[in-house]
Amino acid sequence: MASEVTTLFLDVGGVLLTNGWDRKGRRAAAETFGLDLDEMDERHHLTFDTYEEGKLSLDSYLDRVVFHAPRPFTRDDFRKFMFSCSQPLPGMIELVKALKKRHNLRVTVVSNEGRELTEHRIRAFGLNAFVDSFVASCFVHIRKPDTDIYTLALDVSQVRPQEVAYLDDRAMFVEVARSLQITGILHTDLETTRAKLSALGLSS
């Protein structure tokens, strides 16, 4: 029986790629650059939402979180380190590409991320080769779990909620999507997600 799903909504960090700038990355940065992790984390949490909403540049974020004091390293060194934290998760990009091709799916990214990190990840991993639309918080100035970002993604994709399967590694975000009648799949690993999609008629 043909699947009713015509569209995949995807998170990026934790689904297609590693998280772009999470606590693990900040811990590694603190060790590499000799920073106080607790201080950096406190400053990060006070301002990162603003960066993800596209209301702050990466340079301004770094001014607040890292370069509020003299440092023996450059801003460019630190930016390169941040970008290096992004790595593909095994098999997930290949799975989405295969599903898109086999089932003629539309693919829309729905993510919380800052502009420079988003643009780096699109370029570095060729995401625009198979993603049709990017509803990223930095572009639309709304963050998950605000329901408006999901309804905007539906509008941009021109699909009904019942036509969408949504992959995210955060349970709350999946729950919010389900409250809008979107089929939410909590991503934990490649094979589990492959099986859940197959159960929806989206075999790879």
C-alpha cells in the first residue's frame, strides 16, 4: 500500500549530523583553548537562544561568550574549531537521499541553529543537494518548540500534517509536532529510524 507520507521534516543536529555546538563541543573547546567551562557555559546559555533566532551574529556571540576578555588565540581559530565539531552521523544522509529518490519525497529541514553554523553545515555536507527547504530558526526567527515553526514549515512545503514524517532526536520537539497531527519519529539510531520509516511505507 502506498504511503500517505509525501514529505520528510528533519532536524540536522543529532539526526543528519552531530550537534553543531553542544556541551560536548564546548567542553572540548574549553580544554583546547584553556577556558573556564562553567563561565563559558553560563554566558552561552544567557545568549545562545538569541543567536539561534538569527538576532545575533556569530562574532557578537563570541564577543559575549569567549572574547569578553583578552585571549591568546584568534577569533578565526575558535570559529574553525566550532565548525570542526560538525560531523556526519553514519548512514543518515545516505538514508534520506535514498528515501527521497525512491519515494519522490520533499525534504524540509526544521532546525534550531545559528546562521553561520547553518550555512557552514549546508556547504560542508552538501545538504542543499537533497533538502528542498530550510526552515532554520536563524532564517525564520522562531525556535522549536514554538508551534509556529512547524506550521511555517507546513506552509513552506505546502503539505498537510498527515503527509509529513518528522525526525528529531529531542522528545519534546517530536511531541509538539505530534500535537499538530504530524507523524513524529524520535531518532535514536540509523536502524531504528529505518525500521520506523519502513513501517510508514517508506522502505529504503
